[in-house]
Amino acid sequence: MSQFLTLLLRNRLAAAGGVVLLIVLALALLTPVLPLANPDATDTANRFQPVLSAGHLLGTDHLGRDQLSRLLWGTRLSLAVGIAAAVFAASIGAAIGIIAGYFGGRTDNLIMRGVDMLMAFPYILLALAIVAALGPGLVNALIAVAAVNVPFFARNIRGVTVGLAHKEFIDAARLAGLGHTRIIFSEILPNVVPVIVIAMSTTIGWMILETAGLSFLGLGSQPPQADLGSMLGEARGALITHPLTSVVPGAMILVIVMGINLLGDGVRDALDPRLRSGALARPMAATRVARRAPVPQNEDAGAVLALQGLETQFHVKDRVYKAVGGVSLQVKPGECLGLIGESGSGKSVTALSVMGLVASPPGVITAGAARYDGADLIGAPYETLRHLRGNRIAYIFQDPQATLHPLYRVGDQLVEAIRSHRPLSKSEAWARAVELLKQVRIPNPESRATSFPHEMSGGMRQRVGIAMAMANNPDVIIADEPTTALDVTVQAQILSLLNELRRERGLAIVFITHDFGVVAQLCDRVAVMYAGRIVEQGPTEAVLAAPAHPYTRRLIACVPELGEGRRKLEAIPGLPPAVDRLDPGCAFAPRCLKAQAVCKQGDIALAEEGARVVRCLFPETDIRLEQSV
């Protein structure tokens, strides 16, 4: 609840709407105990009294009735009717939508065709027809307003339920022997409640307006009972001569509906799980930079891409997550650097930070530099980053199904990537796209270029991702676990393809992976990350043969050896630390078998000896002795 209120109050318009609505609700609730005149008492001798007249703060109407008293009692009644209509419509509509979406088939068709028939009528005409059939009266107006809004809730909730009905947790509930009723109440309903609340928060205003419209026409509240709509209806005859009698209820309707709508928008945003990252704003075009220290000097003249002390954090409410904590890496032309570590160690955030692709908010680059050909990219103008993205530095992402647009043919997407950086005609770009598909060994590339992503296998889509990365002959490719979702055969083909392209074109590749087998096959050097920091780095062969950091050794020991069967398959106890509350010393110390008291004190620096570096006080292999051999 505290998180919800925090997100809600960050939206200033929603907060303003909530404050206004709270004031109106408080007045409505206190109306019976306030010293007000009888709202139904007439005094024709004092009709149309002005504002601030004796005993009548807001004047009187055409029958001499106190405007303030009628306004507050009418507001109380209008709010009650609007909220009640919303509750009834949401309850009935949600029940219909859940039943239709959960059972599907004929039940769904029968129910939803009935809902479609109701939605075919203009809602105000349908409400008028219901009131005409039931007779004028506030209760009948409530029924009419609720009835015409039931289809809106039913269709929304049915769409959400259809998406839930085939999820694995619903199948698991069925296999556990739960009945339909229990599944609906224990599994489906909790997942659709936020949608119901959001829909209610945005429709109560409509329902108050609809009820006021029926009362304005004389079909809702009946004299002498006052609600906002009937007050407007009675005042229309004096609209020109005494406009105050119309302005007062009209202004209250405006205030209530605007307050509800502003608050409803805030509730919708605060309940949306995609916006719980600590900000409701759209991400910036490039990651925000707030460096607290001077920019490091360039020390890697031969590297095409070099990271120096890079730090990236996520600021979520009052917490600071240190996702990348001072990473230094470099990769030369034609070289492949492997970046390995458990999930959550900061590998992907490091890669995305290079080109300012970490979402801001909440991401912030707080220190370090990322240099391409010696030029620092951290804090570079957006136009510079846009020119380099996909042109000189390209990415291959883990899930091509998510990165390829589902509504565009793969050839068109390649053409867009090419023409964004090259002045080619569409026909020339198309020919280039077909050539790229051929280079990544996609059979029948002319035909495949016209396919949609869903018409291709996982391996084919990943090849398209590689082709897109190669479209503008980049100098650096950052491959973020591009083979994780592929089977072993396709994985071997993709690795072979990347290795071949690297050697032919002199590409520098940063390859992010969990798999030491991939590192051994493709990478010249390997860097091991843990809790946002590099703990070991060196030539691949040397690191795999004699790992120095205990974390590296334990990771390698977790890899099964095909056909060996001579050792126990290891596992690393415990979990990686939460990067918002890292303890002093080595982050791996709580899971390390060699940890001593000194390992948990102060910062542990990287020890460098030749081509190898390690962040450990008690390494498994003494890299100084190794270098001297």
C-alpha cells in the first residue's frame, strides 16, 4: 500500500484530483451534521437571492430554496448513485467477463454475442429505454446507468481472463484437482482485481454524468429530492436571467468529474506493474549521466572499445542499486572478449551502458568512461550516440522474438536498419538485406526476406538478429547471450558464424554468456563478473586451466563433463548479494570456502600480473608465480 501511495502521489495531477475529491467527499459525508437549511423548504418571497445574502451563502433558486444546502445534499446523492452504479456494473460485468474468458468455446460465444448486441446500441439511448420501461426515479436511473456500463467491464475483463486461462499456473491448479469455482476465485480473480479497480476509477465520473443527464431530463431524481442533474434541469428556465442557479451545480459536476478522472489516471499508472520501477515518466533517449568524479584518462590506446571504472546505478525510491560497480574492460579489433557470471551480476547492464541504453529513470551512470576509438561515449550528445548505435557499435540480443517487430517483415526491418545510416535507395537497401541474410546462411534469402518473425524458427530469427547487427559493417558487436534460447546444434552454428565473421572482418566482439563451453570455443579473453564488479580477467586458456578467483573455480566446477563421471557436480551455496546493500569487503565472501575475516574489511583491489588480474586476497592460483613460469 505504501508503494502504491508513493507512486500515486508522484503524479501531481492525480494528487491534486485526489485532494479535491477528498474535500468533496468530506463535505458530502458531513452534510447531515452541518448547520444547513432544509433543502426542500420553499420561500417564494426570497427567490433568486444573490450570493452571500443573509442566511443563504450561495443564494436561493427559483422557489427560494437554499442553494448551498441543495448543492451539498445533491452532491451526496450524486456521488452515492455514481459509486453504487460503478460497483454494480463492475461486479456484474467482471463476473460475465471472467466466466466467458475462463470457459471459452460456446459459453464465450453465447455471452459475448449478447454483450455485442448491447454495445450496438448508443448507451444513452439504451439508458433512456430502460428508464422508460421501469419508470422515472433515482433507483431506476441507477439500474439503467449500471446496465449500460456492464458490457464495458465484461469485454475488458474477458480479454484479461482469456490471457490468464491458458497460463501454466492455471493448468497446474487443474492438475492439482481444483474445481472451476475455486480456480476462478483463487487464481483468476486476484489477477483481474487491479484491472477492475482501474476500470472503476476511470468510469465513476462517466456514471455520475450519465445519472445527472437522466435527472436533467426528469427521469432520475424526482422533486423535491435534489441531485446535481435535477438542480441543473430545474435551473434551465432561468439560465439567462439568473445563471447562478445553473453555474453552482454545473461547477460541482465539473469539479467531481475532473477530480475522479485525474485520480483514476493516477490509480491506473500506480497499479500498472510495468511502471513500478520507481518512475512514471517515459525513459529518456539516453541514460542519464551524473558523474561524481573526474573522467578517467584514456589508457588503452590500442583498444577499439574500452571501459574505465564504469559505474551504473538504479535509483528506485530511496534505494540505490549498484548494478555496475567500477568495471574496466578493453577489447581490440579482431578480438573476442567473454563476459561471464551468474544472472544479476551486471553483465547486461554493463553492455547497455556503453551506448546509453539503460532506461532512465531509474538508471544513472555515476562514474567512469566508455571509449570508442578514444572518444568517451558517456554523456555524449544524443545525435552522436544515435549515429553510432547500430552503425559502429551493434548489439545482438538474447531473444530475437522480442527484439524483432512482429508486424513487419524481416527484410523491411533490415532495410530500415541500413537506411538509418546509409544514403541508399529502398531497392539498394533491399538487395543489401538479402545479401546479409545470405551471409548468415539463411537458405532461400530472397523468400525469407518477405517472412514475418513468427514464421521463422528460433535459430533463423537469431541469424536475422546477427544480420541486422552486421548491416552497417560495425567495428564492435556486443552479443548479449545470443545462444541461450537455442538448442545445441543451432548454438554451434551461430558460434561458428560469429567466429567466421570476426576473422573475416576484424570485428571486436564482447560476448556475454553463462556458458564456459561457449567461452572456450569463441573467446580470446574472459572477464568474470560478480555483484557488479570484475573479479577475474585473463586469457581464456589460462583462466580455464588455472582459475585464480574462488568464484571462477566454483563456476567451472558447476559445468558437467560429458562422459567423465569421475567427480561430483558442484553447486555454489547461497545466492548473489542484493546490490542495494553490499557489505564491505569481498561480495563473494559469504559464499566462499576460503573466506577469512580480512575478506570482509575494506575494498579489495584488482591485483594485476601480466595479462591476468584477480580481485582476491587468497586466490586459488598465484598469478605471480604463473607469470614467472
